[in-house]
Amino acid sequence: MTTECVEATFSSTGDEEPPPPRRGGHQVLFLLTPSRPNGSRRLAAGIATLDPPSRPIPARRPQTSPATRGFRKAFYAEIADREWNDWRWQTRHRVRTLDQLDRMLVLAPDERQALVEGGAMLPVGVTPYYMSLISRTDSQQPLRRTVVPTTAEFQRAPGEADDPLGEDGHSPVPGLVHRYPDRVLLLAHDFCSTYCRYCTRSRVVGHGEIVPNEKRLQMSFEYIRRTPEIRDVLISGGDPLALAEDRLDWILSNLRAIPHVEFVRIGTKMPAVLPQRITPQLVRMLRKYHPLWMSLHFTHPDECTPECYTACTRLADAGIPLGSQTVLLKGVNDSVETMKQLVHKLLMMRVRPYYLYQCDPISGSAHFRTSVSKGLEIIEGLRGHTTGYAVPSYVIDAPGGGGKIPLQPSYVVGRDGDDLLIRNYEGQTYRYPDPLG
């Protein structure tokens, strides 16, 4: 019996001790044993060499967008890259006042009036980075509508409430919401680097009512410890990633020390509004606490910038599964085409579209809410017209604490005897054998 030596070449990238290169690659030893009766061969040892296939070198991904470059030149020309890319600098220099917005934007009359009369409503706060994505002149630009207030926020429609989801009634200790049997929502604090005008927790966010002090958080940890049915903790707020690494590390380590906590999630909008926050240091800390998942909040395809791509890549490369939660908003993302662009860009950033939320009936949010039929139309416009990975679940978070209720277009037409009549994405009807009884 004889053996056969075969040559092949593999790239030396990642090898600790690569053999001497040959014709653009390196030699690897392996051997093919004699043929088996079925003609297959077993890999043993030998030597193999082939020239690696020539592949085009991918174009270098841009580090920022033209919009951000232009904005920096106009308003932050003296700020060095080192400062601009420092998330702490971005947080300290948030755009918060009428004077700042008036300098950067051509304010519409209702925007100006809302800023003057804002009073106790949700505060204004926008990172300089996110301001760079906002249109200076178009008050109806989607991203601008989500962060710049208008007088529509002063109008309370029927059915709206400050706490529409009944979170306060499901809070056994301050800053902890226990609505579902096996999971809780832990509010780390009430601060966000950028405030969304449709925020479900606008009653508390930004007002200093939920602070990340040790005494309050220890009460939450103790409640979780003495409630063994809790296996899943979602850390939200405010934005947990607005905390310093040591404080977030402390929270995660306390949760991981509870034996029955199997699953920890972090809800954040940082990759969209302050991607500079996703530093290598942060990622190194987070990866200690696997299994760890992240729910990212994206609203519009214009948020999917080169900086955002870098942030999501760092998180995904650290083994953190990423899901997106998007709120359906009138005049922002309420079209099939806009939503399709968003979910496709999310997949390219390795973010799985998870939920599409019907906008909660928060006080002063009627101008953002679409009809439920619009949400069903968008889901139907995605299903079958793109990969299933890109189709989120459309849900209503039931008022009063009823939890998330999924909604789907009706694909069941009816029955004909023992056949179920079902409709596909093209509107064609098919029979599926489904005997009754």
C-alpha cells in the first residue's frame, strides 16, 4: 500500500510559528492515507502547497461621514480628534440650551416656542456627534424630529399617560420593575447622553430621580437574590453605558454573583448617539460577564454611520449578541422603504432587528404615533421581500402593564374542509392539509 503526498498553501496570518513561506504562502504538512473502499481518504500528515487565490483588497471603510466633517468644521473647528472622539468630552459638551440650538439650527417657530416654554418636560440633550447628523434647515428631518422638542409635546391626547406601561405599579423597590415572572428591569440611573422626545420614561428621565447610588442598587440586588424565579435581568435607565466602567462593572459583578441569574442584558442607544462610548476598555470589561446580550435602540438608517459601524463591530467581535429595538414613529420611519433601509444596514453591522414597537401612549406623544395598520403594513412589506433575519417582531407594549403583545398581518385566509387556506407575501392563496380533530 502506498500513501500520497499533496501540496497546498494557506495564509500564515494568525499562526504562531509559520513555516518558511513559499510562493506567497507557507507549507503545511499533512498526509492522505490510502483510499478506503468507498473512495474517501483520511487526512493524516504530509506537505501541501498552493498559491493563495488572488482577492481584491477591500476599500478602506471611512472613519466618519461628510455630514459630521462639515459640522465639525462649522462649529467645532478648534476641537482636536482626540477630544471629539472622547465620549466624556462628548457628554460634557452636549447641546442643551436654546442659545446653542439657535446657533446650530434654523429653528422653526414651534421648536423655538417649545424650548422657551419647556418647563418641567423632558430636558433637551444632544451629543455634538449626533447633532452633526441633524439637518440645519429642515425641521421635518427624521433625526431632528426625534431630539428637538416642538409644541406638540404640550398636547395630551385621550388615552395618554405619564406612566402608560404601569411600571411604577410593578416596582417592588425603587428603580426595579418586575412585570414578567422570570425577569426584571433594573434602572441603573435616569441619565442619557441624548434624550429622545418619545421616551417612555420621560416622567423620570433626566430629572435626577433615579441615581446610581449603592444603597438603592443594593436593595434591587437583595430583591433579586430572594426571588429565585428571576433568571433574566435587563439593565436600562437612562442609558447604562453612560456610567463609568467601574460603576457598570460593579453592577454586573453583583448580578453575576446571584446563582439563579442566568441571563443579563443591557439596553442602550449609545452606538447610535455616542458611538465613541464603545471603547476597547469598555468591551474588555463587558466580555467578562458572558452570557451578556445588548438591546440597541436604532430609529432611522441615517444613524448607521461609520462610527456606529465601528462601535457595533467591537461589541459583536467581543461575542455580545446585538438586537435592535426600533420605535415606529410618524414622519420618521413609517414607510416600508425607510424601514427596509434601516434593517438592511443593521444586518450589515451584525445587529439583528428584534422589535418594532408601536409608540407608547406617553403624554404628549400623539404627533409621533402611527396607526397600528401602518405597522402591520410595514411588516407585510418586509416579510418575503427581504431575509427573515431582517424582519422584527411588531409589538404593542400593553398599557397598564400587560406586557408585549405581538401583532402580525393575517396570513390565514380561512378553511375549506380539512385544508387551511393561507396567503403568501405575493397575495396568492395556498392550501395546507390540516385535518380538524
